[in-house]
Amino acid sequence: MIEILNPTELARARETGALVAEILQTLRSRSTVGTNLLEIDAWAREMITAAGAQSCYVDYAPSFGRGPFGHYICTSVNDAVLHGLPHDYALADGDLLTLDLAVSLGGVVADSAVSVVVGGSAPAGAEALIGATERALAAGIAAAGPDVRLGDVSHAIGSVLGEAGYAINTEFGGHGVGSTMHQDPHVANTGRPGRGYRLRPGLLLALEPWIMADTAELVTDADGWTLRSATGCLTAHSEHTIAITDDGAEVLTLPRRPQA
Ligand code: MF3
Ligand code: CO
């Protein structure tokens, strides 16, 4: 089902989006050499609880995972790209960390992810990989608006990823957002212009380009959740939740004011 939010719900979505952005920004700044993924998860839990919000992950048990996720944030390191299950691991200098967070506040969800390099020495290709997902996300946002077709957004995302030289995996992509995290429509990270669902004001979409350096093939970790590149290569993922408005698209998962 595709949900279209009314103005009251959209105002709530802005609150949720700002909260997700603030939590991600705080967690990103705390993710330094030696930080344990389980500490990041505990901080996420504290901040979600303190804000009176609910985790979209902790009890989530979709077909693509093993049982309830049981944690508050996805932490995916290096070759891990999606649904990284937090575990007892201390971040090392040069690790490529993706934080992916979705919460519900006032009955409306927002979902966002960011990839960063931990410490001072980025491994070869890391910045290019992260840059490609960020540019693809920006292109998808720029393409989105009322009466635009979903295929136009997917095509904008896929063109940037493809031109940067990466093969695109079509098993996982973006999605509608609303009273729950994963809703219709599915937003593929590649598509044909002029095709698909016609976007309408009040629709929330999570756009989430993700990429693996030298493969499009995923493997599932022994934990039943974490998805890694089949070749062990580096990966990156960038995600924002946007609202389709009367004259374009509004990014909901940006911090309200710059933080240190
Ligand atoms: N937030 C992720 C996404 O971008 C989904 C995580 S599902 C979980 O769609 F179960 F792994 F948490
Ligand atoms: Co998402």
C-alpha cells in the first residue's frame, strides 16, 4: 500500500527526520578508533528512548533476516553494506563504517544512512565509493517531484552509480515510508525514465543508493542479517527520507542546525 501523508502527518515526519539526523550525526562523531559497535547500538537506544521515539529495528523480523533484529541501528563495516548486525567489534583506523537508522516518532517513520571513514587513513577507493553514493542520492533527490515517474528517480540514481563504474545490485533499494518503515513503492537503484508510479505530494520515499567496489553479488553473514560483498571488497551506502511536495522534494533527514 502507498501512503500519502496529510499536512499534520508531514509536520510529524519533519520531527522524525530531524531526530534521525541528529542521532546519526552524534553517532558519527562518536565513531572513532576503538569505538565498539555495541557501544554505538547502546547510544542509539539511549537517544531513541530519550526522545520518546520507537526503534523500527529492534522487533523487526522481515523475510530477509533471521528473527527479530534485536538492535537499534545497523552498523556495517568495510565489506558489510546492508543490515549490519551490531556485534562486539572495536573500530580500527581506516574502517569504512555505514550507520543506518530508522525510528518512529508521533506515528511517522524516517530512515537515513551514512558511510564514513573512521580515523585518519582512508583505504584506496573508499572516498570514491562514498562520493558515488552521495552524488547518486543527490541526483535522485533532484529528480524527485510531483508528477515525476519513479523510473526517473531510479534512473537518476543508477546513472550516477553506473557512470562512476559500479555494477548495481537490484535485490535491495529504496522504499516508501510512512506509518511503517518499509512500504510501497520499491525504489530501485536503476530504472527507465518515464516508467512507473507517478509521484504525488505527501508521499515519503527513502532513497538509498548503495554500492560495492567490484561486484554486484551479496552474501549473507553467519549472523543471518549482515549482507556483505561476495568478493570482500569495500562498500558504501547513503540514504535520506524525502517528502514529495507541491514543487519538488524536501529532504527530511537533515539536522536542524549545524552541530560541532
Ligand atoms: N533502514 C534499512 C533500510 O534502509 C533497513 C534495516 S532493516 C533491519 O531500509 F532489520 F536490518 F534493521
Ligand atoms: Co531504507
